[in-house]
Amino acid sequence: MKRLVILGGGESGVGTALLAKEKGYDVFVSDKGIIKEKYRDVLLNNEIEFEDEQHTESNILNADLIMKSPGIPDKVALIQKIRTAGITIVSEIEFASNYTDATLVAITGSNGKTTTATLTHHLLKQELNVGLAGNIGDSFAKQILEENHENYVLEVSSFQLDDISSFQPKIAVLTNITPDHLDRYEYKFENYITSKFRIVENQSKEDYFIYDADDEVISNWLQNNAIQSKKLPFSLTQVVEEGAYLDNNNIVITIDNNKIIMPTANLKLQGKHNVKNAMAASTVAHLLKIRKQTIRESLENFQGVEHRLEHVLKINKVQYINDSKATNVNATYFALESMDAPTVWIVGGVDKGNDYTELYPFINEKVKAVICLGVDNAKLLDAFGNMVDIIVETQYIEEAVKIAYKVAEAGDNVLLSPACASFDLFENYEDRGRQFKNAVRNL
């Protein structure tokens, strides 16, 4: 009996444990932190052995295979020991994909991947049996065990791609590449780029690669590296023969001489970046033979993703917007770009080596006050201190919202778009977003 050790007792870890047990593995789950009660109960009920608040090396280094949570960096001593011992480490998507014949649509990118994955799932589910997994919702492994969908849309991070060997999506989507998570990649942008492109490394010429042709990083990589799959670019600025482009506010998608046209006028999601997300999702839907009418209707009724430019409330003619999911500068760039009124901007958290200069034009043009919400705000004060009349710092979201309430006037926006990770003051970006919404509702 093969021994599988799972590092991390969260959604992906426990899902993998259930699938592996079903497939006859001897399973052991080990978590350095505390395993949440809901996951603990699942492990106990399924008689899966586990430990938390520690990693017992003797119970880990005797594994035949190790699945590690994407949150654990490679530089951790335990991971180094596992590598030295020659034990294979895989990610959940790698392990689980061996147990399904479903058509896999894998979506990655620095920004837009959650929106694009959720939107793609929304378009496909009207006519296909399809699951949504990866970084979203129930784990991929658990769904294979319980639902066995014929198709899956997977939101995939670079960390998950770092630990694949044979993972081969039928359709791969790359929304964009901007510097993010560089702390995990030796602060080398090229390492992060290489990681993202692993999504196509096992694809064959029967497979498809959908990507943003306007993204210089992606275009440069494709000029210097050959891939097997069929390329379907999307672009806002150039006409493409195969793929999607914009023509007079219409999205034109061509695949094998089969052309469909989608008006963007009634898109529920606003902003240029969302036109791109819609292009990527519609290209997938067109590939999988979803009817044109269905795609059009689904694009027009899609509500968006929680914590992503989410309109919370309007109070005294001030719109409060929750964009807590903006955990890097590029995401905040899109948020500020889409602001059409003077904005009180709440920013800050754990900085991942951010360069804020690309935001300067928006600060000058749209931002009237900056509220820094983090344990260490020195870099933000330094970056924006001379650019706005009002810049304050706080470590409490209630206080940040109260300050914003005082500063904002009728017609303004209050935008939470942190450009940073949330782990200094919050459990995660969802927790940060929920606390923001609660604070707004309590005004």
C-alpha cells in the first residue's frame, strides 16, 4: 500500500486525503497550524490519521508521495529534507487530475483569474455538467470523488503549478503576468513567469492556449519559447485571426473560421480588464460549443465575484466599494482606473515587494485621501505622502471606515483596494473584505 503524506489540513489537503483513501492509499495529514474544526471532523469521520501544530518528521519522511498545500514555500527546512530524500512532491491539481477523464479548463494569471474562472463556469453550466475548483470552492479532489463532473473549470495559482509533472488541461488560460508573490520566487520575476507558463508544458497540439496578446511579458515569452498547443490570443488593441478581439465595442471570436460576435454594451462587469476576462471566458465557451445566445445572456447577467470591486452601500451619496481581493499593485491599478469620481482610498497590508509608481497618475487624477491600513505603513507614507493632502494610518478597519466617512463628500467613492496581502491584521482577504462591509453597514 502506497503511503501518501499530506502537508496542510485545509480544503485542498482534506479533499486530497478523501480521494487518496478511496484510491487505496495509506494517508497521513500533517499541519503545522491548527486544523479547523470542520476539517478535523471530516478526517475523524473518515478514520484518516492526522496531526496538527507540528510536523513529525519520522511520519513524513517515510512517504512514497507527498502532497503539499500551496501555501508552504519550498525554502522551508522540511521541504528541503523531503527533496533531499528524493520523495516526489505534488500539488492537489496534479494528484487529482490522475483520477478523472473530464475536460479540464485551467485558468491562471496574476489578476483576473477568479473572475475569469467564475465567469467561465457561469457560461458553461447553462449547457454542460461542470465543476468549479482549484483555488475556489470545494476542492478538486473532493469533487472528483463526490460529483465526478464531465468538465472542470480550475482556478490555478503559480504555487499549484510549481508542483505538477503531468497535469494537462485541454484548455489553458493565462489572463496576464505582473510581478506578484516575488517573495516566493527569490525576488526574480523570471522565476515567477516560468512558473505561470508551466500551465502549457504538458499540452499537446490537440489542446488550446488562450492568453492576453496585449501583455508584453506573455508575448515576449511566447516569442522565445515554443509550445505545442493551439494559440488563441485575445486583444483590445489588435485584430487577431484566431482568438478574440474588440471591434467597435463588440467582442469578435474566431475559431476554425467559425465567428461569433458579442456586444459589450450590456456587460454586467465594468472596466477594460473585465472586457478581457469576458473575452477569455467566451473563447472557452465557444470552444466547448456553448450556443452564442447562451454566452450573450450569461455575460449580461453575471454578478461578479465577492471582494472584487463589489459595491457595498451608498451612504449620503458616497459609494463604498470592497476590492479586498486586490492583493497586488496591478489589481489596484485596475480598480483605480475604473473609478469615475474623487476617491478616498484605503490601502496597505503585507507588502510583497511592491512598486507603487504605476499608480501615481491615478493618485494625482482621482485620489483625494489615502488611508493606510497595515502594521507597517512606512513604504506607503513614503510613496504617497507628498501626493495627497490627507494621508492617515490606522490598524483598525472600523477606524479606517470612520475616517473615510468624515473625509468623503457627496458624489465621492470610498475604495478598499489594498494592493497587499492581508495577513498582518486579518485571517485572509475574505476576512478583510467582510470586516470592511460590516464596518460600512455599521456607520
